[in-house]
Amino acid sequence: MTGKAPDETAPEAPLGEFGAIERWLRPLARSLPGALDLTDDAGWLALPPGRILVAAKDAMVEGRHWFPGEPPELVARKLLRVNLSDLAAMGATPVAYLLALAVPGPHAGDWIRRFTEGLGADQGRYGVAVLGGDTVGTDGPAMASLTLLGHAPAPSALLTRGGARPGDDVWVSGTIGDAALSVEAGYGRFDPAALGLSAEEIAGLEARRQLPEPRLALGRMLVGLATACADVSDGLPADLGHIAETSGVDAELHIDLVPRSAAAGRVVAARPDLGSIVWTGGDDYELVFTAPPAAAHAITALSAREGIHVSRIGRIVPRAGDRGRTVLINADGRIIAADRAGHVHF
């Protein structure tokens, strides 16, 4: 045999849509019989007896929800987790998801491979698998959309935004602001290292943005204790404002009580102008919820038992205007704003 030796460094030929499904997506579906090994355009899902279906959907776009060049596997894990957070806020149990990807450029196959590796890393952790979806090419930025399916005992067993009542306490899980500060640093609006943050602290801020922790266990435990709940995606005042408006009440948020990490506290101490970013920036995916004062002991007890920190940050009061709102109160007890400042999607 004669001729030129093959170039061992040449990239693999593109797999195409069905090749990508066969190699990378099908393995993510094999734990679900109803996914039909991704050989059909639809699938089925069997719910446990006496359970209702709960669904949530989020989409992320390159350049708006993640920085260009970020690892696709981290993009995938965040997309799954922000959807899981929506089910956590309702106290539901996730089981499966539908996925849609629009990926540009000649390296789409490699991007999808790495993206599915990220999904595989989190599927087992959260007990979900892919049920179906679609992959397409695009001339624009990459886009990923995920529809999460879960279940709950009954509509009456779901946490919603509509049950808060005057006299309820307002609580939030975890700490607020790390992810937003990571975004600000990513855009070059401040240099964490110049403010004295260690490499470990900077990585911690970034991890909160890239890999939020959905509070699934907490959401389920709050059923029967909380009167209303939402996840903090658009900013604490905005998401608490959704509860207030849906419930027909006002919410007083004491900003000095909003819990921050040590790293966020150091940033704000050095740059007070970034203070409002901490509680309005969003991307925290913690749970903000309301509950009657009589539930406070049970809430703190479950917090201690499960190792999930919760903080009481305000209260629900009668509505003063034509719609429910978040009233921001400073350490002196003065109202500094009455709005729902947060992330704007459009």
C-alpha cells in the first residue's frame, strides 16, 4: 500500500446530530425506560401512585447567562441546578428532564460532548435522567434550555408564592451575594485580589455562580411549615416581591439581616458601593420563604439537624398600595426603598 500516511492529529469527522445523540446523550437516558433509548421523538413518564406532575423550565444564553469560553460541563451543571431550584421552591421531587441545545461553529460536537459530561456528573447526585430533547445548530451564541419534570403528593402539598399572610416571618437559606459579586468581578468592575481576597475565597465566589446548590431537601421539609416560598434567582427583593404581589401583602426586608459570606462581607467593607449588588444581584438559588412565628422553633430545629443555615430577615405586613411590594429597611429602621430591584430579563 502506498500513499500519504494519515494525519494522526487531524480532528475527528463531525458526528452530526444523530451521532452526537448516539454517543453522548443516549447514555444519559438509559436509567429511564420511558426515554425509549432516545430512539423516538417523544417519551413517557410513569408517576408514583397518587402523585401529581410538577414542571419547570429555564433557558441560558452564552454571553448573558455565562461568560463566553466557560467550560461547557459547568454550563450544563448550572442549567440543571437552576431548574432543580425551581422544584425545590415548590417542595417537589425531580425525576427527569427534556433538553434543547443550539450550538454554533465547527466544534459543536466537542462542546456537546463536554456539556453531556457535566450533565452526567450531576444526574446521579440529584436522581434525574434525560427523557428526550433536541439539538440544533445556530449562527448566534450557544443556547441551552431544560425542562425539568418532578412530582409531589397533591396541589395542596406544594409550596407556592401565594400563601404569605401578615404577621409571617421572612426567612432565607444560606448566604446571599457571592454569585452576583463573581459576575461583577468577571466584568472587570472590581478586582477581588486587589481587595485582599485569597485565591480560595475568589474561587468560592466563582463556584457559587457556576455551581449553585439547589435546596431540594429544605424545600420538601418546609412543606407544612412555610406559607410561601420562592428561589432567589433574580435578586432577594425581586423574588420576595413576587411572593408579596402573589399573596397580596407587603414584605419588609431588613437588609442588615441578609446573611453574607465572609468573602462578600470583606468585599463590601472595602467597596461599600457594591453593597446593594449583594442583595439585588441574584443568581443565589437559595430559598426565601415565609412562615408564622409559631413555626420558628421547628424551622431552626430542622436547619440544625440538616446542616442548612437559615436566617430570619424580615416580616410580612398588610399591603399598603395597589400591589404587593418589598420594603427595604436599613439598620436604623428607616425605609430606604420600596420596590423589587433585581435582574431584568428583557
